[in-house]
Amino acid sequence: MNKLEEIKEKLRNELCLAFICNDKSGYIDCYYDKDQEKNMYYFRYGTDEYYTTNEDAVFTFPFVAGKSLSEIYEDIEVQPC
């Protein structure tokens, strides 16, 4: 399993994902609806914050210094939440 797949798996199985990239912290948090299904993702890098209802957007939206997690996954260091 490559690092990107490990990150996706961690996000699917946990409530949050914290990371560091280029000496800035990042964070992805999952919100659940009343049926305990993920329905919102909050993600932050430095002081920039975003929300999405689509898990794919977490990996394709360019929120880490203008790049997506799919582009820079090798450069991030996953941290404990």
C-alpha cells in the first residue's frame, strides 16, 4: 500500500487526520450525521479553512500551498490527532 492509500485509509477509519507539510500544520476532521455517516469534511492548512461534503475533494482540492493532498502526499508527515 502506498502512502496516499494509507492516508485515505486512515481518514476513512478515524475521526481526523493531522499532518505537517513545509513546517505548517494541517488537519482534516470528519463530521457525522444522525445516522453516523460522514457527511462533511473540514480541512485546514495553516490559517486557510475549507469544508466539503465529498471525500474526493479532500484529496483533489488544492489547499496545501496551492496543491492537493494527492499531489504532495509524499511530503506530508502524519501526526496523531
